[in-house]
Amino acid sequence: MSARGLGTVGFVALFAVGLQVGILVKHSLNVKAPEAPEPVACPAFDHGAALDRFRRLLTFPTVSSKDTADHVTDHEALRGLLAHLEAAYPAVWRTMTVEEVGAGGYSRLLTWRGSDPSLEPVLFISHYDVVPVTPGTEGEWKHGPFSGDVADGYVWGRGTIDIKFSVAALLEAASALLEGGLAQPTRTLMFAFGHDEEVGGGLGANATAKLLAARGVRLAAVLDEGGAVLADGMRPFVTSRPVALVGLAEKGYSVVRVVLRSPGGHASMPPIDGTDIGSQVWRLYSALLLLQPPTQLAAPVTDMLRELAPYAPPLVRPLLANADARQSWLVNRLLGFAFRRLLSRDTAAMVTDTLATTRLIAGVADNVLPQEGVVSFNVRVLPGHTPGQVVEHLQRSVRLARLSGAQVQLEEEGAWGGSAVTRAAGRPFQLLRRAIQESWPRPAGQPGAAIPVIPMLVMGGTDSKHYAPLSAGGVMRFIPFALNKTAGDLGLIHGTNERVPADDFRKAVCVYARALQLLGSDWSEEAAGQGRPAAAA
């Protein structure tokens, strides 16, 4: 090509980029935060007594395990917890239909009948099983893992964060509404409490979901765990204020193994043709580095970025405001690259499928060359992706690495694909956002500064996957408590010294009570279109 031709191509490319930048900047000038609703008073309840009931819940060591009957390690402890719930929340047990579901009858399904049976119910999910305390770390806890102590402004114990907290807060919220005079919501509200979520929910939530499906139940919306309030903001986009993150999708999960074969032999004479297990593992990882899963910037991550834009520094606001791969190829590439390569492992996992090596197994003795090696990958796939796609990806890597005898095996039990994405513009999310903003405390002297409520992608798995096929409006994932990433609070989840601020329990009861009122109303599009009070309880 001539110099003149190259110059023309360069000019056109520069013009295209300049046009994109101009459009981005112009669009970002009009970005404004949604108008905040007025605060709403919390129903009256005794916080001290409520906290005592929550503390008592924490004293039952309800550890779940796949290797025990009914996935229960201590049947007496679980029966004690269930008896405590019935005794602690008598108004709920008198008013609602309470069903024993799942293996051993250990899970619970509570139904608060609405006055309009034509409206699809809303389901609130939680679980009262917990993960075990790592053996040998018991002495590192400042307060016993099953003490339920209140000290230094925190409630301490296994299950404070994950997630006996929400079991207690939901029941307190329902009790406060009942005792405040709300005998019946307009829309039926259901509560599903599982006993084995930490090991996949196969005998608890799965059984409850099958029961609802057999009854022909369709759910207008589902609220589970997954998001929370980030007390120190969402770095690097929002650093000056707390942010509430609500999961509108979650990544899929599977375990995939690559089984390698080798002739073996005496370790004093290793092969020189690369057939030993160590050489095969090296070639496999070299291939995986070359064939990395592609970067994909899509909902709900694009929803998250656009919602963050009004609160972000001016320099990055144009990028966030235009985060939509269908409209801006420039933004898509810039943000995708930044998320995957520049920011953090958190953001990298938002835009790609991940394969994390969790086990490398080979060998029977120090002087024997292994005849078999197994590489296990913990796989998390984006919404819309399937475990089968990862199997195909690994098979391509195996072929590239010239591993002729290798097998790629998917552990099908407990594997699921990435979830569907709940619409950020849909009524369920908008009502949950309203409940959070009306109820979560605002900074002193700033009555108009409601907390930003932002969509997100949940990296882990929740019981909601079992109920998602029943939900027309989609699944939301949020617990109303605050975590401070800078202070290391994320490390407390399943970790030593798990704790939650005591005052956050009061806040959670208020948020849940408002969510029950709003989601328990007739918020259908028809009701809204006719000017009816779509959010009245």
C-alpha cells in the first residue's frame, strides 16, 4: 500500500476512535444518579430481644457434610435449632403454614398466604447449616465459634455472615409486621430455609424446589444471599461512600479433571520423550496459557458499570456510562482489558470463565514414576455458559499439548451452568432497591444521600439455582449487612473470627420488613399502569 493509502487508513481509524470518544463524553454528561426515595420508618421491634434470639441461633453447631446421613453431622443440634425457631417466633408459626421438607424433614417451607391468590408468590431463601471450623484453629477465635457472644460491637460465631443472620432477620421482620397489624400481604410470601446449602443443597433446597414444581407453583421473584453492603465502597470506581450490591446472576460451577497416563518406571531413569507425568502437566499448562477463555463484558456486569457511573470520578465516568458491548466496541475492549489484566482477581473473574487448579494427584512412592496423574479444576462459568463448553476448551488444550492418552472428565453431580440474568430494569429489582434505600441509614446531615444500589455478578453458588427455573421475574441475591473489604472482612466468610456488626442486625430487620411490604404487594405492570398503589402492603 502506498504512503497516501496508509495515511488515509490512519485518518479513518483516528476519526472513528475520535467519534467514539466524542459520543462517550457527550453521553456521560447526562448521567445522573436515580432520584432517591424518602426514608421510611422501621416497624417497631425490641432490638435487644431480637439480638438475643439471633445469638441463641448461633450456639447450635449445625455443620453440614456430604458424607453423613441427611447431610447432617449433629442431628441433636439441628433439632434443637428448629425447636428454637418455633419457640422464638410464635407469631410466624401461628400465622404461616410451616412444612417440614427434604431429607429427615430438616428443611422448612413457610407460606404467608396473600389476599390475592392470582398473584405469583415471592420466595425468600436462607439456610441454617454452616461450614465446619478448620481443625486446629479453634484457639485462634477471639470468641468461641458457637458462642454467639456480643463483644466490641460485633456478634461473633459461625453463621453470622453465612447466613443464620438472614434466617433470624427475616423471621424478626415478619414478626414485627405481624405484631404491627399486617395480618396478610396482598401477594403470597414464602420462606425456604435449607439445612445443607453449604454442600450444594441437594437434600434441602432441591427437595423444596421439586415440591413447589410438583404443585405447579410459579414464582414472581426470588431473594437469596449473594450481595451485601460494601462499607468502603467499590474500588476503584466508588471510594467515598458505601454501596449496596445486589446479585442479578451467578456463575455456574463444576469440577473437571484431566487424567494423564504414562508408562511409569524407575525414577532413576526418567523418559526423554516427554511422556512422564511431570512433562505432560507442564505441556497442559502451557497450552492453557495459550488458549485462555475469551473476555466477555455482558450483563449484569455492564448493568453494574452503568449504575456506578453517576458516583464514579469524572475521568472514568464516560467509560462506565457507556458500558454496553452492543453499542461501543471501544468501551467493550478497554473495560474488558482493564478488568482482566489491570484491576484485580475479583474483576477478572467478572468477565471470563475461570479454571482454578485445586488438586494435583500423582505417584505412589518417591522412587517410582507415576503411571497416572490427575489435575482437578474448579470451574466457574459466566451466565449463559455451560460446563460442557469448558470440557471442550480443555479438550482443545489437551490436543494442543499433544497428550494422546489424556481424558477430560466432568463430574456431573453438582455441576450447573451460569444462571440467567435478572433484568435491572424489572420491577422486582426496582422494588428491592427502593426497600434498601428507604431503610438503610443515611449519613448524618445528608437526608438525600440514599445508598447506591448496584447490580452485580455473584461468583459463588447459592441455593437459588434450585428455584431459578420456577421464577418468572428472576433471582436477586442480597443480605442487608455491611462488609469492609479494606479491613479484610471478606476473609471472615468461612474463616476464623466470623462476625457481623451488632447494629447491622437492626438494619437488616428494617430492610427485610420493607422488602416484605413492597414485594408482598400487587406490583404487576397492570397495577402500575392503572395508577394503583403498586407498593402498598
